[in-house]
Amino acid sequence: MKKFSLILVIVVLALLWGGGQALYTVIKNPEPLTMTCEEYAKQRPDREWVKLTDCALVIPEAAFIGHSSITQVYVPVVPGAVNFYEDNPKVSLVLNSRDEGLRQTVRKLIDLDKVTDEAKIEEFMVDHYDDLFPRRNIEGTVKFGIELDSDERKQLSGLSGYLAKNFVIVADGEAPDLKLALIMFGAGIALALLLAWLWLRPGRHRESA
């Protein structure tokens, strides 16, 4: 019984924390904050739902999850006017995406590592330049708190020296979800009441004895 109660306490805390954080995000972000990628890199506003315009993705420097099948990618993002390899900027934004097109491009780069012909490699880079460095707008939510995997940040920090120490990860295409937040928070409250009843119900102490 004690083990079950402990598990229930952990679940309650997780639901209340996650649901409370999700509600906070919904209330704080009724609509996405729109600005350019360059402005975001300079100002870093205190908002979790953003729409960033004039961004450039640097696919050749992307990290990914998966081996035989890539499930998601982490792509450095710079302002559209920045030349990544000439300007050597510190990257303050990483896009976490499950986009099929981005995953396919990363897979092609992995396959390219097996090619030894320098001419073919150069030809591929020229022919696929727009796929490797796509210009696009980005809309999504900034990962923080319970959503942010510390191991995830540590892994990305160790990939290369191009990431700024305070970089953020934006979940591609995600938006604050009021329904999910209410479900999580409500479930946390319901389980908390159940836990209280289990501890305070008549006869509990006789059972324990």
C-alpha cells in the first residue's frame, strides 16, 4: 500500500506541475509573438509561443534521434541574412522538428558520408543547397521547465562550439494546448483527492496495524 501511495504521489506531482505549467503558458501566450529571427536572437523576449520570420536552417549541422529511422531532428537556426560558415555566429535557437522533408535531407547527408568522390560530394552540395540551407518562417513553442530534457540540452551543447550557452529549443509547429492543460491539471487534482481519501479514510490505521 505504501508503495502504491508513493507512486500515486509522484504521478500527482507530475500532473499538477505539467498541467500548471501548460495553463501558465496558455494564459501568457494567447497568440504567437511575431518577430524576425534576427530580432529574437538579440532580444530573447519572455514568451513561449513565437512566430519567427526570415530564418535560415543549417541542416548540415543538425543533430538527430534515431539510426535506421530518424524520428526527429535538431536544426540550428540563424537569421536569414547570416552566412553560417563565413560569419561564424553563435546559434541561440535550435529547431526541434519531425518534419518529413527535414528528416529526409538529414538522411541524405548521412548517406553522403559514405561517398569518397569529392566531385560527387561537391555536386550534391551545390544541387541541394536550397534543401541544406532552407529559408523559412518558424512557429512553435519554446521548451522549458518540465518539457525541457536536460540531457537533450547537454547533448546538443557538446555537438559543436557554435551553440550559445543560453540557446533555446523551439518545438516546430506546436502551440499552447488549453484542453490538454485542463485535462492534466484536472487529473492531478482528482488523483490528489483520491490520495487524500486513501490516507484519511476510516479504518486505514487498523489495516496498517
